[in-house]
Amino acid sequence: MSGRDWWECGDFFGAGFGPRFWAFGAPGMRRGGGPRRRQVFESGEMKFVILRLLKEKPRHGYEVIKALEEQLGGWYTPSPGTVYPTLQLLEDQGYVRIEESEGKKVYHITAEGERFLEEHHTTLDDILDRVREAVHGVAGGAMREFHRGFADLARTAYGKAMRAGPDSDVTRRVTEILRKTAEEIGAL
């Protein structure tokens, strides 16, 4: 897979229980409860990725954030403090233009922005290849199936327990199965 289609890797963490959850407890949180940031893109790289997204279609800032989050399977969500200043920089450089639509600023790539992106396509490919490899390391191959299996387990177990209620025999049985399964996995 080339860097240009790195986000076609699929849904890695459909239930939100991927490496981000296990490394930090809950998305965006670290052990101890405070926010924790991870740097996925190096300084100056975000502009290439945002221009690539805007070349696909015009978007408002929140759509840029959600598109990146989706394309990285929930593994990374850029902060508004990263995306909006980058959009402003791109506008200042003449690479994007803004149109108001339903009270929102919608960003469109300009011809100059497309030329800039094409002139730097190898830089963009290098960035996307690096990120794709990082995502593949935690979410590709057998790990992809692991995440899907774990998501299925979590969805099914929570669904059964929630429908049955907190003090039901079904909830107790699900808890027992989960404990036994954890012991079996721990024994591997």
C-alpha cells in the first residue's frame, strides 16, 4: 500500500479498545487521569496532510479533525490547537481559501495549494508511509484481527450484561467467562 492511500487500512478499533485505550486508560487520558499528547506528525508535516484532505473535498475544520481520526482508525486525533492554526497558515500562504456555508468556514484547496502539494508529493508520500507503518505496527496483520476480535468480545459482553441488568445471573455468568478467559490468556 502506498502512502497516498494509507487510510484505506480499515476500521482498527471499532469499539475504541485499541492501543490508545490500553496505553492511556481512556482515549486522550494517561494513567493518573491527566491528558497525554502523542506526536504523530513532525513539525510542519500537518500542512501536507491537511492539504491532501482538502484536495479530496472541501471541509470545515472539525471535518478535517474527524477525517484524520477516522483515517487513523481512532489511533490519533489531532487537536483543534494544531488543525486551526495550520488552516490559518495555509490560508495566509494562499494554499486554501475559505467560503462561508451555513455559518461555518469551509476550506477549499486553491490551484496554488494543489501545485504546492504536487511539488512536495514525495514529502507527503514519506509522511504517509511513516504514519502507515506506525499504524500497521499496532493495528495491522494479526493485530488487526486481534482488535476486531476484542471489539466483538467487548460489544457482546457489554450488550448482554447491559440488557440483563447489574444483578442478573446472565451478568454474573458473563463476568465468570471473562475471568476464565483472562486466566487462560495469562497462562499462555
